[in-house]
Amino acid sequence: MTLNEYQGVRIFNRPVKMLGTALMVYVYLVDGMLVDSGPHRLQQSVGAFCSRWGIDKIVHTHFHEDHTGNTAYLRHQFQIPAYVHPSSLERLQHNGSIPFYRLAYWGKRPGFKADPLPNLIENHSSRFHVIPTPGHTSDHVVFLDKEHGRLFSGDLFVHPKTRIVMSTENIPQVMESLRRILQENFETVYCAHAGVIKNGYHLVKQKLANLEALQDQIFTLQEKGLSRKAINRKLFPETPPITYYSFGEWSSHHLVRSLADNQKET
Ligand SMILES: [Fe+2]
């Protein structure tokens, strides 16, 4: 069942379709605060969602275009401030330079002016701690409402079993971020692609355990003398379509490489 509201959080969700596949996008509105603005292809419906429920600020989990695609439009439309990690202020002032397949999938990302995210966001009736969780991107943060046990996780979680990642992701860093967040008390995870996860703490823990088990497997196979390419073929024998149409930007190979790289450093 698709939820429209949970724990006082208004939930926007739409599939974005391309080449016979569909990716879900979730945008959340809590106490006037929009968490990520969604991809530009959904501009009209995100705009209508914000008009309907009222919005007084936009905060972003990271700079990717499916999280920042409508911010320029919403800022102009509602005359509201936008906040991003300080390291992305400059980048987001300019129109996004986006690979073709992502442009086709999500749409463009017009530049916008933002303010740096504070450590704590105080709304009318909620407080969110801004916790750095790098790895998916270096500017990634999550928003934690300790009082209500709500975690807005951007792209930190997405799936309990990681099979493919982007070439730019640092997976040992993702694991550190998962460990960091598991030190906190929360129950519900509001994920940008998987939706509202009521047993979120448990699933975040499971994701970390799965990555640790995968890392162990990779180390064992490396010790047996297998190359990264051979390890990838053995652990992930099927290549998903996105690996082809993203020209390799999304691949299980990057997952293996990133975890294997970690061993070299220790
Ligand atoms: Fe992302």
C-alpha cells in the first residue's frame, strides 16, 4: 500500500520511467521542510504537492540531480530558502553537468543559490540533527529527528542488499556512515527511493551486515589470488541493464573495487 502521510510527514511518490524500467522517487514534507526537491521531470507534480501542503524551506541530502532538480523552480515559486552541505554551495549555483543517460532519466538540474546547512534545523514543532554520512557522495547528510525516531536518509540506505553502485561511491565510507547512524535511536527511515520503512533501524543494520559479509568474501577470494574482475564475475554473474545504458557508471565492479581497495590501505 502506498502511504500519503505517516507520522505527520507528507509523502510524495512517483515512478520515473525509462527504457522499460521504473525507479521510484520519494519526496517528503515535514513541518514545512521539504527534504530534497526531486528530479526535474517531476517538476509539475512536486510543485503541486508543495502548493497543497505549504512549504517554508528546502533541505538537501546531497547534490545529485534527482534530489535537487526542482529547487530552482520551488525557490522562485515560493520565495523560500534552500540549504545544502557547504561543499556543494558553489557547484549548485551552476546548471548541472549531467551525463546523457541521467539527463534522459531525471532531467536537467537548473542552478540555484543555497545556504549552508546548519548542524541543527529547528522547525515549528520538530528539530532535525544534520549528520554527515559521506560515501554515496562526499556531501551526503541525513536528517534525524531524535524525539520522533525519524530518519530522512536520502541515498544512504536505498536497498538492504547492495549489488551495484556508482563509480564515484566510496563503499567503506558508506559502511562507516551506516555504523555512525546505528549509534542513534530511530525507528522509521524515510528513503528517497525505497519509501517509508517502518522497521528502518533493523534494515539499516542488515545493510551494514550484508556489506561486511560481502567484504569478507572479497578479501577471501583476493587471498586465493582472484583478480577483481574474476571476483566480480563470481559474485555478480548477471549484468543488469543499467550497467550497459549508464556506460558502466553503475556497476557491481565498482562495489568490488571499492571494497577491495580498502584492504590495500589497511
Ligand atoms: Fe544519489
